[in-house]
Amino acid sequence: MIEVVFLGTSSMVPTKERNQTGLLISYGSCGILVDCGEGTQRQLKLANISITKIDKILITHWHSDHVLGLPGLIQSLGASEYGKTLEIYGPEGTKSHIEYMFKAFVFDRRINMKITEIGQSKFFDGRDFYLESYLLEHGITTLGYNFVEKDKRKVVMSKIDKFGLPSGPLVGDLQNGKDIVFKGKKIRSDEVTNSVAGKKISIISDTLLCKNCYEMSKNADLLISESTYSSNLEEKSESYNHMTSKQAALIASKSDVKKLILTHFSARYKSTLELNEDARNYFENTECAFDLMRIKLK
């Protein structure tokens, strides 16, 4: 199961209701933090999520509202007996920004970190999922991210029972796509399992509407998109290199997305109702995120 927790849904200025931007993708024991606005580690506590859950941090860009929480988070990880190597991915310049961060603040490097600068690429390919980055248009180098779960096989127990095969490692082998031999008889994985398509989550960070917004979002099960302004402020939105809720909805509609979640709202909006209604004129299955909102994909 995949769970997305919205840790902050505001844009540059936090409000009483909304923290600066950040979200966590949980997949099994793996935790992937996308951006780390000021106050992110406190939001994790409010969500009852241990900071040691985090394996990877994906930085979309280096505007301060997306990274001000990094120093505190890294310091707290160092005080939490964090035994893993923290993987940090971000656009060109990420290594130097983090070096300057350690020069600006007085705290020890008590955890191991692997920092990787990426462009547009598939930059991580694991057993169960892979991660992709796409270049967006925001005035500085900015990345959008895809989390893509790999297709997997699901055992059909009624078919297993016909062979008298007990639960155990052999069933696990079949689920992993391996053929087995049981009581002298070969059992092929594709005879007793079904293929289950993996889920895709697309995350569009701060950007103008651009070609890659459509490209990266194709057939996403869940599109999480910035929506700083409603469509009646499109000119203002473009002047700040942001998108409107209408534009996010058009991406979802034209890219065959299943569900759209809007986030990164201007502090001018006390309620997100206007943004939600604006988007639903063009893509019905739309919701506005709120801080500590959880979305599960099974």
C-alpha cells in the first residue's frame, strides 16, 4: 500500500492552517520526503510519523519555502540514532547549497548522507518502484517527480489450492514470478498468479504551465499539482511563474489522470473552495489538500 501525507500545503507564506510545503510518500518501510519547508519535522510529529522513517528527500528547487526545514530535520535525525544513509536528490547546485547550510549553522554531521544532483531522468530504480524527474519552468532549475510502482503478481489462492501447495516460501516464489517444482510437478507462476498494475504518483511543483507537466502526468493514478491561484488571477500567476487551479485541472484532463489533488495555495485564500470549484469545472475528480491529509493507494 502507498500512503501520501501532506505535511504542508501553503506556498511562500505559512498560515495558521497551512504549513510551508512538504509531503511524505510511504511505501512499506520506505519514506520519501518531497520538499522540506519550515516546520516540516513538527508536522511529522503531529502526523505521528517518526522522522527516522525518511530514507530519501527529493528537493524540487531551492526557493526557501521548499527547503527551510532541512537544517532542523537533519539535526534531529542526528540526535535520533538514525542508522541509515540519507539519500538527498535535487537539481544542479544541491551539493553546494547543502555545504553552505552546514557553514551557516553550527551542528555536527552525525548522519551519513548521499547527495545526488539530477536533471531529467530516471534517477532511482529499486526492486518495487522507481523515481523519475522532469524539468519544469519556474525561473530557477525546478524538478517535478514521479513515483512509479512496478507491476507485481498476485497469487490466486483458489488455483494454488488445486495443487495442495501450503503457504510458505514456494508461494512467495510464485508471487515473485518464479516457476517452482512441488511433489515432482512443475507449477508455472503465470498459471496461478495475476498481474497487478503498479500505481503512479506525479508531483508537479512550482512551475508555469509547460509541456513536461502533461508529459510526466500521463496516466497517473494520482496527480499532485501546485495551484497557487485561481483562474481569475492567471496573469498574476504567470508573473510569479506559477499555475492556476484551472491549468492543473486541464493537465489532469488531457493526461488521463485518475485523481487530482491541488496544493501549494497562496496565503490570500482562507478557504480553498474557490480553487476547488474552479478546477472541477474542467476535471471533476479534484480535491484540495489540507495539512496532515492522508491519501492511500492500494
